[in-house]
Amino acid sequence: MGKISIGVISDTFGLSLREGISLSKQLGAAGVQIYAQDELSTDLSIAERKGILSFIKSNSLVVSAICGQISGHGLCIAEENPDKIEILKKVMNLTMDLDCNIVTTHIGVIPEDKNDPTWNIMLDACERLSEYARSLGAYYAIETGPEKATVLKDFLDNISTAGMKVNLDPANLVMVTDDDPVEAVYTLKDYIVHTHAKDGIMNKYLGPGHVYTAFAEGGVEALMSLSGSFTETTIGQGNVRWTKYLKALDNVGYNGFLTIEREGANDPKSDVKAGIEFLNKKIAELGLDM
């Protein structure tokens, strides 16, 4: 397989767009993921988009993905979905202008029961997004965490076009869903196009529905208020089994990005630096840097 690359969500540092990109390069990243907001809003002109892409390339980086986070309960509420679909289409257009074809997003909690009306509401919205993505040669990548990998795979198997994929976040599965990221790799192997490199520990099981409802209604601040139930850690200090996880990605032929995400850190620069060093060492030990 090809080389696995390490990226960084440059917004992690709390700096300006260009400062975050530059620091990502200084710390040894090969790519950046950026939120489609603020300095990278979908309102940017073509010239402004080209200017940002030029700056990214001048740092010898690429865009691993763009984060197209949508507010509230994702795609769970039918009357909200037409506007949200249009927002995500604009994010995809922006992403393509940055020489990237992957938008990552949370879509809400997929019900386990297909008879739940929300299941079909979400499926209909994802069908529309999938069709749009394929028309551009692109993907929307659903981030893991709100449901177990088997539930997500079953949902994706019911989408008729190949534009919906997976952004696998191993820490979300460990901290919130109580699912095994190693097994998730094998379950979702046909869908993984991007991954987050993140680590953590579950302290108390609340259930993903409870956690992601808090996030939907109160944002990151509300999510952090639930931190007694889980602890996000520096990569290598949590319960993600990195050796087996990276071997699993290799076994299924994944050769994309491990993009570091670090939320709520007191010193994100140090944590990202430590994460890059940890991942480089593991990748070298496993011979995945060939």
C-alpha cells in the first residue's frame, strides 16, 4: 500500500488561518484539514480561494479534507434539511476549489431501527448529497461516533450512489460509543476515505445519543461539560490500540491521512507535536512509511 500521511486540523491551535497552516507545517504535518467557516467561509471569491490554496502549497502542504460541520441535530430534522444540503453543497464547491474532494461532517445519530422515521429522513438527505458529490468526483465523509460501526455500515449500504463515505475517528468510538476502532476499520473498510488521529478514555458510559444531543444543542462547551464521562488525551495516552489500529488500516489498504484533532487542550501546540512524533514512530516501526 502507499504511505499513510499525517495531517493536522489547523483550527486546533486557535490561530489565524495562515498562522495555523504555517504552524502545522513547522510541526511536521503533510496536510491540513480546515473548518469551512470564518476565514475559509463559502462566501470567499474565486480569487480569495486561489490565494489560500497558493499559501497552502507554498508551505508544501495539501488539504486532507474540509470540515463541513452543520449545526444542531445534523440531518435528522426533515424541514431543516433543504437548507443544510445547500450549505454542504457550497462547502463541497469550496473544497474542490482547494484541490481536495473530501468534506467531513457529523450527520446526527443514525437510529438502529430502520422503522424509526429519522432513519429515512437522514437517508433521503444523504442520497441527495451523495449524488451531488459523485457529480463532482467527490465524497462526503460521515464522522464516526454517534453510532456503532455496524449501524453506520448498514446505513451506508442503503445509499444508492458512492458519494457518502467515512471519516473514521477512533477516539469517538472509544470515548462515547464503546465500540472497537480496530474492528470498525474492518467493518467500514469499503467506505473509509479520511481518518482523525485522536485518543481518549471512557470514564462512564452515557450513550452516544445523550452525548451528541448535548453537542447538537449546546456546542463544544456543552460537550466539554460531559467530560466527566470521557477524557480526550494526547495521542498515545488513551485507550486507542494504535499498533493494531494502524495495522488494520494497512490490512484494508488505506493510504490516506491520519489527521490530528485535539479539542480542549491547554497547550495544543505541544499536544499536536507529541502526536506527530508518536504517529511517525509507530508508522516507522510498522513499516508503513515505505
